[in-house]
Amino acid sequence: MKNHHRLLATLLASLLLAGCEGSPPQTLGTVEFDRITLPAPAAEHIVKIDVREGQYVPAGTRIMQLETTRTQAALNSARADLQQQQQALLELQRGPREELIRQARANLAGAQAQSRDANAYYQRLSALGTQQFISAADLDRAKASAGNADAAVAADRAALDQLVNGSRVEDVAQARAAVAAATATAASRAVDLDKLDLTAPRDVRVDSLPYKLGDQAQPGTPLVILLASDTPYARVYVPSALRPSIKVGDQAIVKLHDGKREFHGTVRMIRSEPTFTPYYALSGDDATRLSYLAEIALGTDARDLPQGFPVAVAFPGKSSHD
């Protein structure tokens, strides 16, 4: 009895193959879209949702907005620090004010006058000291005063030279580096603020909005799942017998599961390594065979098809015996 059923199955398969001999070979698969996920850039509350699930959204359109108060404050602080660093650099580049130079010169002149007076007083006491008209302690104090006055002159002269010579090259370079660092920080904060407005990176269809208005997701959690509406394709599994005749660029006809509509496509990818045939493409002896994953690029006329819709793909002019 088992042999009889096996023979009957073999005859039926032969009849089916004979009836389909004039038709191009077909493979089964599903309609797919490039999936795009927009993660949460920060742990902020959702304050506005501008789209709904299933809606087509052009590139650049805002999809969702998160709370901006904290990030805006960080940006304002970074910009204020940048302005401070820029003014510090400008001060070094312009050099000291003329009023400071005049003040330093006046301080030097005053110190020089005090030095002359202290040294003259010491010279007078020195003459008296040789005749022992004054004590040695008074002479030492006069000598110390004269030395202090000379040191004050040297200090004021160095301060004047520093102002006249202007800023050091190294100080200016450090100020420029501080400005560059502050600029980068402000730019980073501005990017963080822009990311709180989630926009469509390309023409898409909104597939899922897992969170609702007022929710707060953790950073990295998907807030919006999008399907790239400009790149629909059919993902099919090519049997090993047909694989040698299929290559990238070949034309294909994609038919819906109900057979009422068909679309023209092009093979954009086919794997070189085999995989096991998925359950929905199994029939008869094919259950034990390997197949090759392929993608058939479709046009925008297929963008309204639902994700995962079953299709059958035919390759005109191809044969499993090529």
C-alpha cells in the first residue's frame, strides 16, 4: 500500500511538472521594506507626536518632539562658555591697554625716585658711620631700605616690559585651543538639541509608534519604527536547481498571493551561500533541499503593499535546466 501511494504521488508530481513545463519557474517569498528605527536620544518626555501609524512621511518631516528644557539649558551654558573663551583670546591678541602701560611707567618712575632717595640716604649714613657718629644698626637699616628700593625698581621695570612686549605666543595658542574646545562643546550640545526633534531621514511610512504622548523612554529605546517607502522589495528563496540561472540585474515578475496584481522588479541581491528553505516555500521533496536568499527590487507602485505580504516571483526566460 505504501508503495502504491508513493507511486501515485510520483505520477501526480510528474503531471504537475508537465503542466507547468511552459511556464517560467517561480519562487515564493514576502514583500519587505528597509526598516528604519529612530531611538530615543535622551531620557526626555514625549511632548508632541506629528504622525500616525501607516502614514506616509516625506524626508525631513518632523515625526516626534521630546522635551527640550534641559538640553537647551546645557546649550546655553556651552555658548556662554564659548563667548567667554573668545573674549579671553581677543584680549590676548589685542594686548594690554594703553592706560595700563602708562600706569606701569608711573609706578616705575615712583620706584626710581624712592630708590634714589634711599640710596642717597644710605650714602650719607655711610660717611657718618666711618666716623662712628651713628650706630651700625642704623646703617644696616639704611642699606636694607636702599636694597628694597632697588628691587622695587627692578620689579616695576619688568612689569612695564611685560606690558610693552604684549602676550606670549604660547598664551595665545592656549587661548585658541580653549576656544576650539568650547566651540566643539557648543556644537555637540546643539546636535543634542536637534536630535530631540525626530525627523524622517528619507521618504518613509510609519510602521509603529511604541510610545504615547507623555511617555519617557530610556536612551537607545526605539521610539519610532519606519519603513522606507521608496525601496520596496520581495524577499524570496531561490531553489538550488534554479540558482545557477539567476544573477543580479535579471528581470522578475512579482505576483501577489491572490494572483490579481503583479509588479515588475529586478534582482538586486542573491546570496552565494545556501540556507534552509522556509516553511511556506516547502513542497514535496523541496522540504529537504537548500535554497538561496534573493531580493527583488520593486518600484514605488508597490509601496502600498503591506509588510510581509506573500508573493510569488517568476523569472521570465529562466529555467532550472539552464
